[in-house]
Amino acid sequence: MSVKPIREHTGKALLSKWLGQNSGGRHTYENPGVLITPEVLDKTSGQTWDSILDAHPWLKTTKLVAKPDQLIKRRGKAGLVAVNKTFDEAKAWVMERMCKDQKVESVTGQLTHFLIEPMVPHAQEEEFYICLHSLRYYDEILFYHEGGVDVGDVDAKAEKMQIPTGAALTEGAVREKLLGKVPAAKQANLASFIVTLFKFYQELHFAYLEVNPLVMLGDGTVVPLDMAAKIDETAGFLCAHKWGGELDWPPPFGRAAYPEEALIREMDGKTGASLKLTILNDRGRVWTMVAGGGASVVYADTVADYGWGHELANYGEYSGAPSTEETFIYAKTLLSLMMKYKHPEGKFLIIGGGIANFTDVAATFTGLIQALQHYASEIKENNIKIWIRRAGPNYIEGLRKVKAASDKLGLGLKVYGPETHITAVVPMALGLQAPLPEPDLSQAAGPPARSLIPGAGSKTPTTKPAPAPSAHTIVTATPATTSIVYGLQNRAVQGMLDFDFMCKRKKPSVEAMVFPFSGNHYVKFYWGTEEVLMPVYTTTKEAVQKHPNTSVFINFASFRSVHETSLEAMQYPNVKTLAIIAEGVPEQQTRQLIQTAEAKGVGMIGPATVGGIKPGCIRIGNTGGMLDNIVMSRLYRAG
């Protein structure tokens, strides 16, 4: 997920840094406290109690509050807040709990991070509640004139104010809509603080910011006593300098942070592929290595549907054409985690995926084979059974190679291709379904001929009502619809033309391309067996002007530039459909794109989409995978 929770200390430190500047000096928050980590247990580490005192001498001169800072809700009710303590008392309270297991409601986890901050003496009537959060079309502020642990159901009783995307927030509007029950003498100062807080929330790309209680003292000072916040991680390229570098993204309480997760996260940040890994249960028996974000959800749901959710060990994906080396490291990391705790009944590794739009299955499976060779003896010693279901470019070669490696190593892998339903390997691996015969890998397979395997649950199918009509609709494509492609995506364009020719279109669905980093030129493509030249322009304006009949704009720009290039494309009236391929577009930019698209009557697909396809009419980008899969699935014809 792009929106991630941060520590309370992180949120308060950011507020301390930017509140004064955002308010023109009217409001300040000087002391966000100090974060205590397990390093204090090691006297040779960088953080010791002596170094903490040297850096924060106020700890010895004021009464303190100490509490865990690990995304734990209702800490006060759980007895995890120490109030009105001296430094020595707070230190003893923290050390008594540091790295110890703690049960909070139904979750047990280890306490590893604590926040120590100054205590703020105040009266109950000085407490307020405020929450800012983002929705599709607006940001919403919830405010209640009372705060604290007993505030109750704020959704039901708080005053609410919605700020449409791009709209400004004024102090007058805040006073009118939120502060009606606040004493008149406090309204002006509190309204000013809320406007400043909203500016801080927007500029640093928060998606959620809750302060309870928010205290306003007699001298007008406003202090956040307890804070919970989430930030849009994808906005790092816009405001990492304001965040102060890399933020700490703590795991949920009860789930430890694993170095293996950090390794995959680091790899993900250095590659154009998508590599994700979250450990759910490191002692679990069912592990997955799934290609594609959608497929990862499907496999996880299927494991849970068959009653094995408690044994599901991980969640993640490897997709976007990872290299052989990246796949090797990913697979090796998974296998090493699987063998950390031996289970007497063995474990299962389910390697799955759909059709793959452009990932070379043979190349990624070469990396997988290297990992299998590396851990072959340990795999057999730990009784790990591996089941594979994969399709996509070069899948036959990939399945042949991994099957041959399995036979040579004596691993007993079960290997299936697109002739088998995508999740059929799950019940077979779990022993709930008799294994199907493995396919003949001497030739390409057709679509699944067998009926789907019935689910284990007893869910009653439900039909949801159709969604309400929306102004945000896609103009239906026809065999005459044409497009402009932003980005020098020759392989995607050739795939679109191959689809067009197969559909017996009279002309290609791509009329031009835009690439701003070279002069105007032509690129050669194939229309059937004939060569055609396609113009490439340096600006969208020129491309649209010279090709006024195009109605689809396919934007392959990166997440860094896709916002401005998409806004520009929507200024031209002939653009009726916009496809944004890039992943990682910040939420605020996406909301602005949605707002503009609806105002201009443009149908928007994405961001983070592979595209779209309408049989017989148009294929956007790499949708549907390689041409052989489109033929096999009959996606080139209507019906």
C-alpha cells in the first residue's frame, strides 16, 4: 500500500519542524519528545541513556509522559501510558517493558520503541478532538469540542467539513462549520491552528492525521498530546526533503519487522520491476511466490477460503519483468525463511501467476532454478513440496527448464500451465484435491478445459446492485478508434498493431507517438507483413494538432512526470479517454487528475493500469499479454 502509518514521534517531529513556518510564526510546537529504541540496552550502541540526556537536558527538569510508539491503539485503556513521571521513573518504566511481550486486546507483540515527552498540565475543558483524512473527491475534517480517551464515537457526533480537491481552507469557514460549540474567545486562535494544520497535512502528503486530545492552553498555545498519522509513501519524490529523508515505516504491532522484508524493499526501490514481501506468520506452512499484484490477492484469498488462512506465511509479488538475478534473490529469500522453522508435517511453496503481460517466464524461472539448486538438500530435509502454475511469454520453455531441474535434483515439483485453472494448484497442494495429471510440455496448451474446482466454503452467491451512474465514464471504442502513445514504447505499440491486424481493422489504432527527449522522427513498425512508418513528436500539442481524429491518449510517462503530461493531454477536446500506466502516482495528484477528467468529460483508466482491451476494436498497451495468449483466449474477436 502507498499510504502507510508512521510513528507518533515522527508525526510530531514533522509538525514541530513545519508548524511555525506554515503559520508565519503564529503557532509553534517546540518539543516533540524523544524516541527510545532497543539500542539503550547496549551500552556500546549509538543511543544510550547518557547520550539521550546530553541531547535532551529538559528530560531532567520537567515531568514526563512515557508510552510505546508502535501503532498501538487505546494505549491509555491498556495501561501503557505513564504520566507525571521524573526522568528516572520514566526510564525505569521503559526499561521494565523494553523488548518484553505485551498483549493488547487480542494481539501480542514485543515492545521495542517508546516515546518520552513533556507532560502538559491542562484542564479537561481545554481538550479537543480533530481528524483530517482524504477521500476520493475531497479532504474531510472531523472536529469535536471535547477530547480524550472517552471521546466516544466521533464519526457520529463530530462536526464535519469537506474541502473539495484543490479548494482552499479559510479561518472563517472553519469557525462557521466546526467551532460552533467552542467558546468564542478561543475560536480565532483555534481556527488559525486548524488552517495551518491542514496546510501541513497537504504539503507533506498526509492521508490521515488524528490528534486526540488537542489541547489549547490558557495562553493560546496549542499542543497535540496524542497523534496517529498516515503518509502517502509514493509522494517521496515530491517532498522527501520536507520529511527529512527516509521515513521509518513501522510494522503493525504484533508483527515483527524482518530484515528479509527490508532486503526486498531495497531491491524494489532500485529496479523497474515490482518486488514486494510481507511476512504474516514465519512459522506458517503455506508460502506463496506469486507473479502479479492481482494474482497475489487471488492466491491469498484462495488459501484462506480453503481454511488454511492461519497457515498462510507471507504475502507479496514479483512482477514487472524482474531480472534473473532479482528472481534468484527473491526466491532464495523465501526459501531461507521457509527453512527457519522446521515443521514435522512439511511445508508448501505455491509458485503461481496468470498470463503475464510482458514478463519473460523462462528468464524468471532461470533465477528460480538457481535458488532451487542452492537449497536443494535443505528443501528435501524440510519436506517442502513445491507446486507451480504459470503462463505468459515463453512459459513452455520456463516450465520445461524448472521440471528438468526438479527431476535432476529430486525435488518432485508439480508443474502446470494455462491448461489448469489459476488457483487449482492450491487445493492440490493442500491435499484437498487429487492432483491433476501434469501437462505435456512439448507444445503450447489451450485454455483450461476442466471445470473449476469447487471451493471449500459455503458462501451463498450474492448479486450486488449496479453502481450508480457517474460522470466518469469511458467512451466506447470502435474499430475506427485511434490513439496517441506518450513514451517511446515500441514493443507495446507493435503489440497494439498486431492486435489491430488480427482484428482486421482497416488502419492501425496508433496514429502517433510523443517523446520529448529527441527531435521529431519516424519509427518503423509492422502492419501484418508490411512496414509502416509512425511519426514521433516532441510535444503532445503538435501530436494532437496533426492528428485531430485521435480520441485515446495512452500515457507511459513515469510516476514523476505522468501528472503534468496527463493534465496537458486533457486540455485538448478531442482526447476522450486517458490511460495512465504508471504505478506510484501520489494520491493528491490522482485526485486532481480525477477532478480534471470529470470536468473535461474524459474517461480515465488508471493510474497503475496495464490498459484495457475491447475485442475487435482496440488494445491499450500490453493488455492481454503476448499475442499467443490473445489468440488462445480469443480476445481479438467479439463474443
